[in-house]
Amino acid sequence: MRNYADAHCDTIVRLFEEKKELFMNDVHIDIERFKTFYAPLQFFAIWLDPKYYPISMRQTMKYIDFYYSQIEKNAEFIGHVNGYSDILHNMKQNKMSALLSLEGGEALEGEISALRTYYRLGVRSMTLTWNHRNSLADGVAERGSKGGLTVFGHEVVMEMERLGMLVDVSHLSEAGFWDVATTGNKPFIASHSNAQTICNMPRNLSDSQLGAVAEKGGVVGLNLYPPFLTKEKQGDIEDILKHIYHMLSIMGEDFIALGTDFDGIDCTPKGIRQVQEIEFLFNRIEKEFGEDILEKISSKNLLRVLEEVL
């Protein structure tokens, strides 16, 4: 059985909204299907629909409460991660590891105390923005302003590093990306972004951005959303390989990970309809690049960053 570590899915929010369970369901991810892999690690993101921005903290708390209810119901199979030692503990028991993340600083409502409170609640990673402007920075959809981190955003990044939280730049404006790259000292991640040279979408990263993530020792997680893979067709495993080839040429083999975006996307590449079918991608990566690179992309690179930051 292969290892698996994925830096982004929206499964918790989707399950909450659709009143479904984590152990078994009909969405992209559940615990039963994760048994394909050995002691997998999954980041579970809390994303807020913009309709919830007026009550962002309240809604985030509902999602976090639901997350823990699912972990507790399935404690035989899955364990929450506060630190790297928890991952090692879960691995020894062949249990799945769950890392709680926030997708968008809206959940802070402009309060640094909220960041520390979320940390106490077990949040260990945060995407600074979704697509729009918030109190931390401009999102990638704010194309005209060219704005980066705010004063509060700089404060948040530094406090995240102090606490031992992963700073995530997916969805962040380009100016914000470079502010993060020059503000902090620890590795940061782009949890679910691809190579802009291969597919010219604002959500993907330029070669210089890819290089900056690698220089800081972070990772970029491969996003499976077909429009971020190619503009020409639905997208398939071969399109993912094109991104890997390019990222290897820019970043090297130690800085690429998975960031599937499962349950946050409305379509998937041909041949990968749900989580267990990632095995088809793994087989193709191994055939194309060898076992060592597969192991790094499938789990080792992301685990290295977690060991350093958490």
C-alpha cells in the first residue's frame, strides 16, 4: 500500500452542507475509500461561501464542530493532527491523519486573537485569502488593484510562523505572494495550485513563483481541477504529468506535492473520479519518473514541510 498526503480538500464543508458522513458517502472522499492507502494524511479545509462573510466566525465554528464530530465518530480509523508527532503516532497504528485548515482569512474577522484561538482549536494551516480581498490581502481575482498583504496580513503571517502554522498562498494575489515570500523565514506552501506556463490561469503560479516556493523549502500541491490543468479539453492524467514535468524543471523533485481540491471542484480529470483512483495517477507517475519521485510527490515532500513547520 502506498502513502498519500494531500494538502487540500473541501470535504468537511461539503458534507456539512449536504448532511452526509465522513466514513462513507457519495462525494469525492470518505474514510472507507482512503483504506486504499497506508496511513494517509488529508488536510481538511474550512471554506466559507461569500454569503457567510457577515457571520464568518460563527459559520467557521459550525464547520469546525462538525469536523471534530466526524473525527470522534471514526476515532478507530482517523486521528486529528496538532503536531508532527501525531502523524507518526497515527502511522504506527495505520490510521488516517486529519489536519484542519482554514481557506481564507475572513474567518479571523480582523482579529489576531482569533488566529491564536483557531490554533488552540487545532487549526494548523491557513490560506490567507480566497479569490477576493479581505483584511489580510488581495485575492487572485482582484486583478486591478495589484494589492498585496495589508499591515494586518503581515502581522498574521509572522504570528502564524511563531505559532507553528503553515502559511498557504494559493488564491493569493501575485503581490501578496511576493510579500509572503519576503516576510517570513519558514517554508510556505501553495496547497492547490499548478504551473501557469502549462495552463495560463490566474490561480496557477508563474515560474518565478514556483522557484520562490522551492527556495523557501515549501511545496506546491497539484490541483486536479481540469480548467487549471488545460484549456483544451476536460483534462486527464497526461495533463497532470505535463505540470509535473515543468515543475520538476523549475523546482526540482523535493517541492511538489498533492493538492487535489477534491469536493471543492465540480469536475475531475478523466480517470480520477474519486480519491481511491489517485492510485492510477501514482502508477503513471512511477512509470514516468520512478519510485523515488513518486514517493516524494505522494507524501514525503509535504511531510517534510510539516515536520519543519509544526
